[in-house]
Amino acid sequence: MRLMLATCMFVLASFTPASAADETVELDGMKSKVPAEWKQEQPSNSMRVYQMKLPKAEGDDSAPELVVFFFKAGSGSIEANLKRQEAKFEAAEGKKLDVKVEKTKVGKIDATYQDIKGTFLSKFPPFDPNAKTTRKADHRQIYVIFEGKTGQYYVTLLGSNKSVEKNKAAFDGFLKGFE
């Protein structure tokens, strides 16, 4: 019994979990290193392949979230997906919604990069017309969609304007880092 206990203690003492700096994300056979400050979490539902909390900006109440979704059969055209994301936001009164769309790459794969700033209409489930809506002012979402060999990938960074801006360079580097 003591030998078994000693063996278990030795194994546990020898085990060192990988630090965030050692973690990678794999999408469509490509891998990218996860920045050390990002904390991987257990995905909250089966549609999420990866889920992470990123550092929040000073003064923010909550950390921004990065989520990677994958749908083998896709979920519609790029344009339809971009419109669905825009529908999750509204402009401040008297202003137009701030939306920018550009082409980018995830590794060597062509992708579409959408950057939205406005009031986030937080709902769960997100597209349920009967779900209660909580308006979160001064929010931002960066949404990247690309077609892989096995299906469509959707990478979303969502949080306050300040916290998303704080993490934008690392996020962009993470996308370009896929090999």
C-alpha cells in the first residue's frame, strides 16, 4: 500500500501541466501557438472547438472571449454569416454601425475578417428570437471565417472595445501563425 501511495505521489509530482506558452491550436491540419496570456477553457457547447479567455483591459469587468467554431457542412455563405454577426450589434443612437470587412489569411488559407464596434446584443441562445437581450455598450467583435479542407471555421474575438484592442495584435499574429 505504501509503495502504491509513494508511486502515485511520484507520478503526480513529476507531472507538470503544459504552460499556455506551450499550447497550440490545430485547425484544418495547421497549428498555431497560443499566446502565454490566453487561458484555454473547456468549450461550453459542442459547436465550439476551442474557447479561451484573454486578458482584459484595465478597468473592464470581464475578459474578452475567443471562440473557434467548426461546421463540417458549413453554415451558409460568407455574406450570410457576416450579416448574422452584424445583427448581433446595434449602433449608438444617431450613429451608423462601425463595420469593416477585409480579406486576410489564416496561415496560407484565404479568409474574411470582419471587425464590428457598437452595442452588443447579448442573448442566449444567440439567435433565439425569444431570448432575453442584454445590451452591452462599447463592445467589439472580430470575426474571421475561412473554408478549410474539411469544412468552415469561424474564429470570434468578443469583448469590450478596450479589451479587444488590447488583444488585437496577438489575435492577428495568432491567425497568421498557422502553419
